Amino acid sequence: MSPLSEIAAAFLRLGLTAFGGPAAHIALMERELVDRRGWLTREELVELYGAASLIPGPNSTEVAIHVGFKRAGLPGLVVAGACFILPAALLTLLLAWIYTRYGALPAAGALLAGLQPAVMGIVAAAVARLARTAVKGWAEIAVCAGACVAGALGLNELWVLLGAGALVAAPRLRPRGALAAWPGALASAPLAAGAPGLSAVFLVFLKIGSVLYGSGYVLIAFLRTELIANRGWLTERQLLDAVAAGQVTPGPLFSTATFVGYLLGGGAGAGLATLGIFLPAFIFVAVSAPLLGAMRRSPALAAFLRGVNAASIGLVAAVLFDLGRAALGWPPAWGIAILSAALAFATRVEPTWLLAAGAIAGLLLHR
């Protein structure tokens, strides 16, 4: 197979099986790209996750785009990102079509009830493996623990990462000027209120994709502000149903945009909303990826990256607290989570099978 074909096959596979949000996606990428294909080391995967966390957009999608660039340059960047996004977008589009005709998403609650604890177990196992590889030395251990606490307290992820990098780099740092601000011109771009046209739908989602930091769940707050509070394009119930569609489908939660776009403008609205929210990620990675090599060659910047990497592991660990609140509200969920964690850590069982088992358990046991 050609490099691009290999990239397409790997990320289509991930796009079809990556349930559960960015932390779970990184866990699945570790299995697929590190263990199964040997395309990069755990240290490199953690580094790419740390780099993605420093730019706006969906972090796990940006890691996929980074890996594509690392394997095959700009063509690989496009293929990896598109193949990771496409399954989620198409499945979410199908759910949006069903929703507009029947007014509900059948079995979504039961599926989530089984999937979420399975995801929690897979994430816990991945945190243990990645921390064992990437968190070395007392400084990195302290930074990782501090980032975990900060993430659990809800502190801004970008400032946690920048602060962690600065702390580890401080002994080697010589002042050479301030860090450049990330592009944010779209943050204050005025958009037309009232009934949405297709161009307005595209611009709203382009704006969100350009300025959204943090986990995919921060997207919910942005969507509520932009689409309900500011424009009145959706109801609260429609937004919650759109988020549920993004959760029960694999791939990035940002595919919620596909669902919302379909509600606002049919198939064309779904396509433009999807393009708008994901396009900035491709641009940001294309600009930042070539800089990683230079950062590694500088002692101060390499130390900064080590701090960011350690903090990113801590932030992933903090996700377990959020997952726990959402996933462990019914007794069988504890068994699903513990069994999934044990099997993911100690065996070579594919995470796909653990997720499928969790989903089936949810359908059978959840009321």
C-alpha cells in the first residue's frame, strides 16, 4: 500500500471506532498507531497531543492531522484529518435525517449508558501506559499531578499547559521575546442575526472552530451562546439532541456541527457547518507542525515541550473525573468500567470490542 492509502485505512478505522471524546481517541490512537503500526513512539504521541492542545480546535482530530503530516507531508495531513472526520460526519448526518423525520434518537440513552463506562476504563488504562512512558523525573511528576488537579477544578486548559511548560523550561530559559498570540480575528466578527443563510451557518462554525480551546465538551457552551442566546436558531432541546448525536457516533464530538447544520440548512448546511468547524484545525496544524523539530533542538523549548507533555497527561487523567460523574450513575457501570480498564491495560484486546461490549451491556441492562 502507498503511504496515503495506509494513512486513509488507519484513520478510517479510527474514525469508525473512536468513541468517547479526545482522551479516549488518544487511547485508541496509542493502540493503533504505536502498538499496532509502529508509526511513532508513545513519547511522540504525547508530544503531538501536547502540541495540539496549544492551538484552537478539536485536539484528537489535530493529533490525527499531525500524524498524517509526519507520515506524508501536506497530502498526508489532509487525508488523515478527512478520514478521521468523515465517518463521524456521515453517521451524524444520518442521525440528523432520522431526527427530522421521527423527532427522536432511538436508544441513544441506553447506548451512552454502556459506552461511557467502557470509555472510562480504556482512558484509565491509556493514562497509566502513557504516564509510564512520558512522565519522568520529579519536575514532570509534579507538573502532571498539578495539571490533573487544575483540570479537575475546571481551570483553563491552555493556561495550565503554558504554565507547565514555562515551569519546566524556566531553568534553561533566556528571555527572547513574548510568545506570539494565536489568531483570533474571527472571535469578534459580526454575523447576521435572524433566519440563517448558508453563508451565515458556515461563518458561525468557522468562528467557533477558530477560537475554541479545551475539550470537545466546551463546544456545547459555544453552541449555546452562538446559536441559542445570540441568534435563536435552535431550541435547548435541539441542542441537547445534537450533542447526544455527537456522543453516540464515533470520532470527534465536533461532528455535532453536522447535526446542527442539517437542522439549519439541510444537506448543504450540514456540509458547510462541518467544513467551517474543522477547517481551522487543518490550517493551524499545517502552520505549527514544521516548528516542532526546531523546538526539540532548542534545550529551553524542548524542556517547555516536556512540561506541556506531562501536563497533557494530567489533563487527560482529569477527564476521568468528568467521565465518572457522567458514567457511573448506575450500578452495572462500575463493573463495565473496571473490567474494561483491566482488559485494556493487561491484554491485547482491541478497544473496539470493549466498546461494543459496553454498548451491548447498556442496551441490555439500562432502563
